[in-house]
Amino acid sequence: MLSVVFAIFAPLWIPMDYLLLESEDIGVIAFYRFSLFAAMITLLFINNVRKRNLQHSLFCLTLLIAFPAIFYTASLFQLVHSNTSLIGYSFIPFLLVAILSVFPLTILESVVLGACLILTLLYNDFFAGTLFSLEGFKDLWLISTLLIIALWANQAQLHMLLRLYRQATRDPLTGLLNRRVMMERLSELTEHWESNSTRPPVSVLMLDLDRFKRINDTHGHLTGDKVLQSFSQIMKEELRNSDILTRYGGEEFAAILPGTTIDNAMKAAERIRARCEQAWVTSKDNEPVRFTTSIGAGELKVGEDVSEVLQRVDNSLYEAKKTGRNKVIQAC
């Protein structure tokens, strides 16, 4: 959207240039303005045709700041020795710093982009001979103040977005990913897996707390919450940071293990089962409450979609529950 604004207003200022600039500068500045217009239209095209990710967005933002900064520098080089007013030009670095506050950037990203704009301003002040003047000091003070405000706005936006993202993707009780995110991640993994000639192993675990309803009915939901939290902590400790851990629903959990064979997945599942067998939480009456888990495990097969692998693993989990609970069964 900002690229559209720059693209529109860059040529719209040309009539003012005819009124304010000397005749020998008008053609050159008009060329610069149409070049900025073309650059912004190109940026709009780049932003819309490519698949967006964090790196792509940061690249487009850098260009959004760089194109007007280059226009500003080129225009000042052309106009610095003329006697015309620089209305419509001298404010550009301050505008670009203010634009930074619109985006939820990290401190490092904001400081790097802001420092580049400050250096651009200082370089042009030096070229114009105003760097060590009162005017140059005023410009430096103003742009530094705007950058500090932009940094504060960046961090406020970033923290708000991260908080909203966590609320949208995490289970509030256990801190694990929710089912929707797991399904998206598993779909991405299967698509990448099918297109990868080497096809590294991907295993899936489905875990269910045994007789969890009885725990809630006997000891209350607060104790049940403690069990869920304790179980999720065991999963975090026994599995890797790269594994995708999910509260699938109620007392049912799931884990996606990229790069893990079924044999290693079975070993990890057995570690979790054994830990649960020894674990306990304290009830509201200070009584120890023990819990166990049943686990189904399976490895992604060629040509298998998300629903099929989950169904296979869920069937093995059901088999574990049906044949006595507190066990790990491998999916067929």
C-alpha cells in the first residue's frame, strides 16, 4: 500500500517543481520522479507475485525504504548548488524513519534501517556543507528522536503480534501447539516429503491419557489440569525441540517427529510411557495421583496423505487402549 502512495505522489509533485525549480533542473528531477514511480510499481509487482515469507517481506521493506532514499540523495545532488527551495525533498529522510514505525520490526532490523537513513541524511548534509551547522544539528536531533519513537512503536507492535500468535497457535494450559497448527505443519511436511527424492523418515505419535475422566471425576478438574501439564512436560523433555508437539484434543496428544524412523519413534514413545508410569501429581487433598498413557506410533508411507497416516496411528492407539492400556503399539 505504501508503495502505491509513493508511486502516485512522486509524479504528482512535478507541477510544483515547475513552479519552484530552475529550468535546467526540472527535466532531471522529473526523470528521477518517474524512475521512483517505476521502482515502486516494480516493488508492488514483486510483493504480489512471489510467495510471502519473513525474508521476502523484509526484502520488500528494505526496497521500500531504499528507493525513496536514493531518490532523495540524487535530487539533492542535483539541487544542492541551485538557489531554489527544497520543499518536497528535505523532509524525505524524516518521513522514511516515521514509516518504520508502521511495521513490527525487531530492534536490530529497525536500528539497521534507521542507521542507514541517518547516514544518508548526514552524507547529504556533508555534501551540502551544512553538516556542522545549526541546521545540520537540528536535522540530526529530529531524525534521532523519530527513530527512537519508531523503535518503541516497533516493539509494541511486535510484542502484541507475538502475543496474539501464541494465543492463536498454542494450547493455553499446556503450552503445546493446537490441533489446527499441527495439521498445517503435517500437511507441509507431507508435501515436502513427496517432492523430496531422498524422503527422510517422518514418524507420528498419538498419545492418550488412560482413564483421565476417572481422574477428573475423583479428584476434580484442577488435578486433571495438573496431570495434563505434567504429561506435556514429559513430552517436551523426552522429545526434541524440532519435533512438533500438540494437544490434539482433551486428554489426547500428538507428536510429529521429522527425520525419525519408526524404530526410534517407538523408543521415544516407550520412554514417555515409562516416565508416565513413574510420574504423579498432588490432588487437592495432598494425595498422590498417578497416571499412565497409551501410545500409537507410525511412519509416513509413500503416497499417504495426512488423514491416512493419522487414521493408521489412531487405530494403533485404539488397539493399545483396547488391549490393556499403558502400552505402545506400532501402526500397521
